[in-house]
Amino acid sequence: MREMYGGGLFKRTEYAGAGRDIIERVLAERGLFNWIFAQRVIAQKPFIYAQPKSVEVSLNETAVLSVGVGDITDGGTLSYQWYRGTEDSNAGGRKISQATSETYEPPVNKTGTVYYYVTVTNTNSRAGHKVSVSVTSEPAAVSVSAP
């Protein structure tokens, strides 16, 4: 689609699968063309490079879960939310209040197995299209046994 505005030629092109719109503006001046590309900013998707690892501990010992996330280069801010569940799944768990950092120390005062996972969100307030993007870790089992 091409439309004339103020003496310049504007052409909008959408690239399928690229996750972004590119607006091309072509101005004609003295027979020369100037190309100016503007891109709508999208928050960068976090990358988990180290998944939480399952652990086996004795009753009342310490267990620590952690997630490793690559650097975000879009100026956004990372946030973390841990969940717990009874199934080996990274969906349907209960949100753990106050568990909002890259590490979590689960309670180990009861025997049994509980599964934990974390959702990492990058929020970029400068993004014009998708301000927040999240990724969820694989589940990690914390198995607590009697000493």
C-alpha cells in the first residue's frame, strides 16, 4: 500500500514471522532517495541458560533453587516469580508470595516431593508494542526424606 503525504512517499511493509513492523519512508529530493527505517520496539525475550536443578535433601536441611538468565540488552528490567505444585509440570502451580528473585529456598520441614518452577519476565517501558515478555523454566523437584 502506498500513500502520498506532504510530498513524500510512504510505504508500509509487514514482515511475517519477524515479530516487528518496519516502516519505510522514502523522500525524493533533487532526484536522490533517502531511506529512513523506523522499527517498533518489542521487549526482548529472556533466555534461561541454567534451569533450576532437582535436589534431594534430608528433613530440615537447606535446599536452594536458582535460575540462570542471560543479560537483557534492550534496557528492560527482569523480574522473577516462583511457583510450586504437586505435578512434574511448569504450569498450574501456586504462586509463592515473596519468591521474586533468581534464587529461592523452599521449605523442607515435611517429607515428600514438591515441584517448583520460575517465570522470568522482561519489562521494557519504552517498548511500543509488547512491553513485557516472559519465559518459564522447566520444573525442578525438591524431594525431602527422613534422616
